[in-house]
Amino acid sequence: MKKTYKIEVDCAACAQKMEDAAKKIEGVKEATVSFMTQKMKVEFEDEQDEQKVMKTVLKACRKVEPDCEIFFE
């Protein structure tokens, strides 16, 4: 399953850090973050709970970029 989320991120370098962090999360097959469009695209592995995975993604992203936001609820 693929989903697109609106995000808030301050710079392209920060977006890259968020993308790298998201890709390391269990349940995420692929992730891309675009600073220009302020969107994150996530492809989930089969049988994953989207909300649970995205909460973990948000925590990981905030470790590398504390003021970022992902709107998934």
C-alpha cells in the first residue's frame, strides 16, 4: 500500500534526513520526502498497520529534525 502525507519541513537537507530515517523503520518498504511539495510518500510492507508505522516514522524523523511535522491522522 502506498500513501502520501502532507509534511512541514524547513529545508531540503532536513527533508533528506527525514527520508533516510523513515526508510529505516520496520514496516516501511520505501519512502521519499519532497521539500518542494512538502509531501512524504510511503510504501508500506504487506500486512502493516499504517497508523502504528507512521507514529514510529514521526518519532524517528523528529530525532533528526525536531521541528518537522507529518500529518497522518
